Amino acid sequence: MARIAGVDLPNKRLVVALTYIYGIGRKTSESILAKAQIDESLRANNLTDAQISQLREIIESSHKIEGELRSEVQLNIKRLMDLGNYRGLRHRRGLPVRGQRTKTNARTRKGPRRAPGKR
């Protein structure tokens, strides 16, 4: 089983297996494989050590992934909250940020319903 960026790649086609890494989607995995000149239909367990190191090198040099990307997203959200702008306030209050209605719906973001007297 190949291990790239701290993630064990499942025994699936490489295009799909690379998407298990946070920050790499379908299109990005296709471009990475094209850059490495590796066949997309190849399974992850059939990779040679040279191919694994080549993939690792391409991913680490040109893409933010896993922990680095997660921390950047968290810092961006924290920056919005510190600025005190509308988006930051919505993040702070745990409400939808992008203009969705909240009179009804938005239960995922707002959490479970509470009884009126319990607030």
C-alpha cells in the first residue's frame, strides 16, 4: 500500500486513490499523473518505488495538502473573525456565511433545535 503525504492510498485506480489526500480532487489528481507520466488506470498497489517518490515530489513541490492546507483555511477563517466583517461574524455565530436563508433550514450549521425556554 502506497503512502503519500501521511495518507495510505487505497487499492483503487490512481486518479481516485489520490483524491483521498485532503486538498487533491479529481482534476488535480489527473494533472499530477499527467505531469508524472503515469497511467491513470494503474492501481495504487502496482506502483513502483520510483513512481511513488516521483508522485510525492510533485505533490509536495506544487500543492498545499493535508495539515498545511487545513491550517491555512483555519487562519483565513480566524482572520475574517478578527476583522469583524460580516463573514467573520457569521463564522463566529455559527450561521451560514454565504447568504442562505435561516428562518427555516440551516439546521446543519445552527445545530439541533432547542426549546424556547432553554436559551
